Amino acid sequence: MPNFGDILNHILGAIFIIIVFALAYAYLKPHQLHKRRLLSTLLLKISYLVYLLVLLIIIYLSALVRGGLETVFYGIEFFAFLIVLFVPTIGIFARKLGQFSKKREGYNYFFTVVNVLSIVVILLMFFI
């Protein structure tokens, strides 16, 4: 039978997922798309939000159900997890930089692929 601390951890974990996802949604504003780069912008924003949701759920399950991130992702998998954790987020923040403004459509497609690959890698590392 779970004790109060376990139940509270699960509730706080779910609240954390909701808050982080809401902040990401508010920052990305996927309902506001660029008129000239409609498809690439939509794909980038949707793929990042799906990536973030999968990442948050995997972190939640790893931390609270399977005994911690260090037991689920150990050794070289932990470093791969850190790369998968930071690269898509850096990509979504760096898209507003001036040097990418002329190549934005290619940039959007590239990081859409990075986001999808990150989802696949996270799921493979978690379930295998």
C-alpha cells in the first residue's frame, strides 16, 4: 500500500509535467504560425511539443516508478540521455537568432527531424 509521501510525489510530478508543458506551449504559441513558412514552423513546434511531452513522461516514470534516472539510464546511456535532453531545447531557442533567419525553413525541417529522432532514442533507451 503506497504511503502519503509516494502519493504526494506522484501528484507533484503530474503537476510539474502540466506546468512545464503549459510554459512550453505559451512560449512556442503553436497556434500562431509564420505565413511564409507555415508547414515547417508547424512541424517544428508540434514535434517539439510531442518530444517534450514524451521526455517529461519518461522522466516521471524513471524517477518515480523505476527507482531513479541513474538506474534507468546508466553508463553511456545517461550521457546519451543528456544529449537528447538538451539538443532539441537548444534548437528551439536558437531558431530566433539572426544567423538562421535566411535559412529558417531548412532549420525548421532539420530540427523537426532531430526532435523525432530524439523521441525514438528516448523511447528505445527507456524500454530496452
